[in-house]
Amino acid sequence: MEANERAKKLLNVDYGLGGITQTVLESQELGDDLHSESMILNMGPTHPATHGTIRIVVELVGEKIRDAEVEVGYLHRGFEKMCETVDYNQVMPYTDRLNYVSPIINNVGFCLTIEKLLGIRVPKRAEYIRVILSEMSRISDHLTCLGASAMELNAFSVMLYLMQAREYLWELIEEVTGARLTISYCRVGGIKADLTPGFKEKTFEALKGVRKQIALSDKLLSRNRVFMDRVCNVGTMTAEEAISYGFTGPLLRASGVDYDVRKTYPYSSYEDFEFSVPLGTKGDNYDRFCVRLDEMEQSMKIIEQALNNLPDGPIEVDDPHITLPPKDQVYGSIDGMINHFELVMYGVKPPKGDVYSMVEGGNGELGFYVVSDGSGKPYKCHVRAPAFIHMGAMRKMLLGANISDLIPTFGMINMIGGECDR
Amino acid sequence: MLFIAVIHERLVEKFPSHIIKTERSLGDSVVWIPKDGAKGFFSTLKADSELSFDFLVSLTAVDWLDSRETRFELVYHLMSHKTKQRLRVKIDIPEIKPEAESVTSLWSSANFLEREVFDMYGIKFEGHPDLRRILLYDEFEGHPLRKDFPVQGKQPRIQMLHPEVRNTAVDMRRASLVSINPRRASNGG
């Protein structure tokens, strides 16, 4: 019944002393009518629980969300327009700033797209190093998501434990790439630098620490009554809904759909490693939490396998039109000099055509659609950002929920502003 | 048999006039279809038991400016969770009256994706429930990913936002406003 009609009905009741009125209102309706005016609650764009700039406006009836409006775009920097103005290797720093919690995965995703266009495959050692660092980034992405979500549900120690674990990994990433956040590590046709000496031992040491911190958080949260009451049966998406809304990554797997780009379309030597894909059953926030928790263990398994079987060899393809020649050739031979000059001035020149390629990002399928017109700059570069597509389902997940469910649902989507708004 | 050949075989009988060209490019299957009747084509792709493209991966457009006869090209990427096959569908959109049929009723993810294409290229989608700009604000002039949009330039100044919310589907003017940002105790941060 419309709010207007309900109010009229309520006003038309004859409350005179003459007798009992005949207008019948069910008690439920009466209860609604007493507080029939809905309240609008604005959240964001700068809100501590929206780790990123996003605005959600909800219409509340009591504590229930009747309508919701999600407004994204506050972090829009024109990534796709900027890509059209620089050459292929210069896009790399921009990709760092997409999902800035796991920048290496973005680097790898973009490089693989251009390499597919060029028809090359990087040496095995480079692929393995990309896998090792990608998996580290994936763990750090999940750690950030779980830590921040737990903190918003008042489990502050979990946040500290998980940030400590992330620190172990970021120290390793810093050692190899020279930066912690905006690393620009990959290049078209290879990677910037090889692993540092003693990296394997340090990694095994660090993974011990990460496992310890995760176990601590697991103990604190996974069977915790307060936590479970907030996340169980909240933000539920069935498998059909999740597919229709374009979910990928942990959110889709929490709904029970077995789809992982690393397994379904293996890239960068993922077929060499043994790992399982954790699945949920119900598709609520608790399943999303568990899937992420289990995925970190699988990622650590991949890192260990990759480090144990790390092949020797070059880290870049041997093609002067794609990668810079060694410095002694640049200064010692005319060919080397010309190749170096051409690459720096005009960049890598893939053939004409368009290509779509995807990797498993921290939050789902991260795809790049690149159109090349044969010049040194991309004609078009589109990013299929998982966070943007997941935000499209935010309204659906909120309708009918409590206002307190908004925070865990939003936290488990793990929207990364840089990727969502590009 | 290559997957693109399977698609060709299955679709040509149902839509004899609907497939302009099929191609295998760098390992991807590509289909060109005309603008009219695109939605019917997509719903067949989704409903067909052997193809069952239930997942719209991405949607974007390419602006070819003067280098092609029709200026815009819509690019759909589809995937099937059943067969794990992928398909790229391309539709040419003319510069005059750039419009296409919305596929929101087939895939819910098309809602945000179509709004983004509208925002960036100015291509309108008929039948979209809520076609507004999404990444940019309503007063923004032009469509930035069009090739004739300058990389550097200035936009006109706009008015400050009122406390009453604009640019949202929720009508807010009748209710009081409560804000829980930025320093609410129960945010934990």
C-alpha cells in the first residue's frame, strides 16, 4: 500500500467517543503507519567505512533499507584517456594505480594483453617470478579486505594482525621491485629486475609469519558469535544472481560457482602448480570471508611451489623491438644504439588488431581490451574492473537489509576506488 | 571443430541475415552483427542450450572517428559458465543518432556497463531503466573518450551540491537528512 493511502486511512479513523469505529486497520499496518515517513541517510563520499571515495544514499524505514543509490566516480582520473596518449610501457605506472592494493596483478594483466597482441611468451623464469609476486599481491589484497572489514565490525586486533602480515609481504615486494605501492615492475616482454639473492629463504620465513597472523585472526573471528551474527545470511547472492550481475573472483566463488581464471584459462604457467579453488555454498558475507581466508593458504602453496621449482634463464624476451638491449650493446654497437633509441622514442609497436586478455585479480577477473592501430600508442585501452561491476550489484544486495548490514556487505565487496572509478 | 564454427553453424540457421562476419582473431572468437535486432540475437545466445552465454564480461565502445564508415563500434565480451567459451560481439553504431538496444534485462551487469558507455561515448541505450552518467557528474560537457574530445581542457564551473541530494534516483527533498560521516563513534575509524 502506498504511504499516502495508508496515512489517509489512518486519518479517516473516527476516534470519537461515540463508540467503536468500524474502520479496520491491521495491527501490522498500524505499526507501519505510526512511523510511515522514511528517512534518508547519506553515507560518503568521505566516510571512514568506505575505504575509497564512494557515496551511498539509503532510504530507511525504521532500520530496514527500502531503497539505495550507489554513486561511484569520485576517483575518476581518466585512465583510459591517458592510456591513449602514452606508449605501451608508459601505461605501466597507470595500471599500478588501478587496484593499488595488488598492483603487480594489474601490471601482469596489462603485459599479458600486449604480449598476446605481439604473439610472444615471456621466458619461463619471468612467468614464475610474475606468479610469485602476483600471489603475494593477492594475499595482501585479501589481508587488506579482511582486516578492514573486521575493523569495521569492531575487531580491531584482527586489523593489526593482518596488517602485520601484509607488512612481511610488502617488505619482500619492496626488496625486489624497489617500491611498496606503485611498483611498475613488469615490462612488455618481461620484468624489470630479477629476484634478489636470498629471496627464497626470506620468503619462506615471511610466509611462516603470515600463516601465524592469519591463524590468529582465524581463531578470533571464524567461530566468533558476534562476528558471525553480523555476517551470516547477510548480502546473500544466489549463483544465478551472481552470474547475472557479472560477479567474478571470491564473490562468485562464495556463491558456489567454480570459476577461477587461473584454473579455467591458465596464463603465465599457472598450469604448473597444484592448488584448489575454495568454494562457498550460500553466497553470504560469511562465505566470502571464508573463501578469501582459504584462498590465501592456496596462494602461499603456489608461492612455495614456484620458488622450489624456479627455472634459470633470462627474464626478458630476446627481441630488440620489444625489450631494451643490454647496456654494453647500446654503447658498443650501432645496432644496439639504434634499437635502444627506437624503443625509447617510439615504444613497442604491436601489429594492428584488438585483443582481450584477463587475469585473476584480487577481487575477480581483471580484463584489458586493447585496440592497436599499429603505432606505438594504444588506440584504445579498456579495463574490465571487477570492483566496478560488483558495485552494480550493491543496490540489489542492500534492499531489504538492515542499515547495519551495509558495512559488512560493502567491506566484503572490497571496492577499490582506483579500479572502480579508473 | 573450432568454437567459432560451431557458433556460426548454430546461429546462421536461426538468424540467416544477422551475422555479418565471423572471425577467429588471436585466439578469440569474434562476431559482427547489425544494430537492429541485436537484443533478440543476444537473448538467443543466452537461451540456447549449447551456447548459453550467461555472463556478460564487459561492454565498451571504440570511436573510429573518420577512419571507418560508421563511427562507433560497440564491443561485447560474453562468456558461458557452462562451456567456458568466450565470444566477442561487435555492433557498428552510426554517428548520427548513436543508439543501441539495452541488454539490461538479459544480464543485470549491463546496467552499470551501459551507463559507462553512455557517459564516455554518448551512445544511448533504448530500454535502459536508469540511463545517467556514472563516473562523471551530470553537468559535464561532452563525452571524454570520443576521439575528438581534447586531452587537455577546462570544464565550466558548477554549483556546489545542496545538502539535499541531487543526481540520485532516491528522491530526497521531502525528508530530513541525517549523516553518519565522518566521525561517528560506531564506525570504528
